[in-house]
Amino acid sequence: YSFAPNAAATGGGIVFHTGNVERARIDKNGKVSIGTVGIVATGLLDINGTGTLLNITNSTNQILYASGTTGRIGIGTQIPTQKLEVLGAVNVTNSTGGLDSATLYIGKLKIISNSTGWCIGTC
């Protein structure tokens, strides 16, 4: 295991290696790259890979899960079956505190919200 300042590759950041392979880097601005060999992060945290990319839990609950293999995100579940799966209640609002318009799919059921209220199918 090794880590060392790497001015040429990261502009003054730190690169972490295991088995002589780059695993992660932190650039001089504090941006972190994991699994992005030789690529400086574009966001505060960039993760590239397959399998489980992110798994946040506490002692009793699954909080957030992201798969690099399926591209699925689970909130409250580690086994999402859709692109986004939420186990638990969901609250959706816009910046003014209300929901002006939205389309919600529950299975094959389509629920639509607009300025006149909620309806099923089409409004």
C-alpha cells in the first residue's frame, strides 16, 4: 500500500495505490476520484466501476445503494429492481413548497398532478 504527493498527475494532490495500481486520488481542490485511473474528478466525488459503487448503512438500515453494474439506485434497499427504487415514504416538493406538476408511475398506474389537482391516466 502506498500514497504519495503527485504534483504531475494531480497538480499537488495525493494518489493512492495498492499493488502498484492507482485506486484513488484527491486533487489540490479536494475533489476525490475512485476507480478513475489518471482522470481528475469533475465533481466533488467521482466513482467509476462495476458492482457496488456506494453502500451507505447504519447498524439497522440500508440508507443508500448504487450499482455500477445495473445503474440502479436504491434508497432504503440494497436490491433495487428499477433505475430508482425507494423503500419507504416519499415526499416530493418544488422550491416553492408545493407540487405544481408531476407524473408518477406505480406499476402500470399513471398518476398526474397539475394546477387543477390529481388525476389518473390523463388530465
